[in-house]
Amino acid sequence: MKKLIAAMIILSVGALTQAQEPKDTTSKLPKPTEAPISRLMLIDTHSHLPKGLTLDQLVKLMDENGVAMTALMPTFYGGNKPDGQGISDENLVLDFHRKRPDRIIPFMGMQRPVLLDKGRWEQPDAMAERLLRFTESQLRTRSFKGVGEFILCHYPYSYPSGARGETIRIPADTPLMKKFLDLAAKYNVPVSIHYEIDEESLPSLKKMLEYGRRTTVILAHNGGRPDLPTLQTLLNEYPNVLIDWAGMTHLGGYGWTSPPPPPRPTGRGVTGGTWVWFVKNPIEDGKGHLRPEWKVFAEQYQDRIVGIGFDGAHPEQFFVNTEGYKMALAAFRSMLSDLSPGTAEKIGFKNAQRLFGAIGAK
């Protein structure tokens, strides 16, 4: 793999205010890494292939920002419509991978209209069985290195361009999800799941994880953005569970477009036009640096954080805000600079290398 050098400014590590820094954690913090973070190789373990994005455009962004490989999960919403956000089938992500196997990690995409029906998850019908057969036929080729992102529990969101998402509340421990977990275990691939953890959703998730102990499960977005004790308990109870930091920067991915659980908002809230923004259990301070308690967490669970992720699921994230990719990667580098060199390397690329390098091994 070529060693990539990102032309980025090294962001200095700013000290947190005393009010932000809990007394019981500061003594445990590692010294910030002295490694050249601007040159640290990164693997994006959670991004998407929306409509309009070409391989050349993506590789150019990766080259400019020091991203060696990208795990690409296609989205299929509106793929056959002029105003749709997604693509029509798996062929494009496979084409990207065939042309640049050194840069693209292809996922079997699960952001599909057919999976928005809660009843289908609870009582798999002919369409569900057809998707299961198709998924197995694709996994049998060993071309795909993962399955997901499954959208099971997702808060509503909206973008200025008009892209919207309604509330999705599908229990995690459904018969259909168990079938997908069995397939992933059979073919030794991880599954990526978007599942916002709150008081209502947590019991079902634990039942699913109990069933799927043979499957590597990646809980996206820092494990579904739970509070710190809840996430620690899950990782301790289920050694097969990994998390990613997809979108977990102050620029928009850790809850800015999603309201928190009822009954009342937690964290800061800003209202503007059709946007209602809230931060749900952020791991960084809003300026690009990890909060003290999450620094301690990252060091303790450094082998369980599979990597960072741009999480660009909509065309506008690539074409409207053309600096968005660069800004997000700079924020991730800033967060990694708060950690010890070994931990920064693991989260930056080594954990992903280990995970995806084992895929398909007999």
C-alpha cells in the first residue's frame, strides 16, 4: 500500500477549561501523541456511495487527505428516480473495487427501501427471503468485505437541499436481523448497524447481541451515541462488538441533525429554518478535540474502535460543501492527536487493516 501524505495543517492540542475537564479523569489521560498526525495514514471505515460520485472524484479526495482506503456502503434510496439520493444496485461499488482494489473496501449495501418496512423485519415475507438469497449469493463470491449499513434505529433529520429522513424504530432482535447475522457469521464478514441507543432501544439491542455472538458487529457512530457507562458495559459484555467514529466530529455527524431521545433535549440546541440541531453525547469538545472522559475510553478500548468515517451518504456532502471532506478529516486528525501514538495508529488504520485483512480467510 502506498504511503500517503496529507497536505493538512497540524492542529494544535488546545487545553480544555477546568469546567469541561472532570477531576477524576485528568490524571489518567495519556500524553498527546508526538507522531506527525498530518502524515498518519487513515482508513475510512464508514462512508457511502451516493448518486453522482465517481471513482476519480473519490480517489482524488482520498489522496488529498491522506486516506489510504475507504469502506464504501452504497445507498439505494431513490436510485431509479431523477431526484433520488442513491444508486440503483451493487454493480457500481463493485466496479469501483475492481478498478481500485487497493483503495476501495466494498460493502453489501443495506440502505434499501425494502428494509424500511418494520413488519417485514418481524415477519419476513417473500421479498425479505429474496433479499436474503441475493445477499448470500453475493457473499459467496467473496467480493464484499462487509454488510451494511443496516438502518434500524435512526432519528429524523433534514438537509437544506431537501434530503430528509423520518424516524425509524425497528427492533434489533427481529427474525430477519437474526438471519442476516447468521449469514455474516457464515461468510466471516462484519455487519454495520445504525442503532441509536436510548432507554427505549437498548433492551432489544442487547437481545440481538446475545443472539449474534458469532458475528462481528460494528455499531456505527460510537456505538449508537450512548452515554459512556452504557457503551462500556456493552463492550465488556459482548467481545464481538466493535464501534466506529463515523461522523463523530463537531461538523455534523454526532447528532447535529438528530433530536435526542424524549422527554427533553440533552445538550445544546440550535434552531434555524427547518433545521433543529442537538448534540447527543458528543465525544469531542466542539473544537476538534476529544473530551477528557472519551480520551480515557479510547485508550482503554483502543482495539474496539475500528476507525474513523466521513459518512457521506448524500450527494450534497460531496458536491455542495466541497470543503466538507477536508474539514472532517482534519477534525479526525485533531482528535487522534489527543491520543498516544499507538492508539492513534490503531484507530487511524491498524484496526481496520486487521479486520478487513481477515475477511474471507479460511
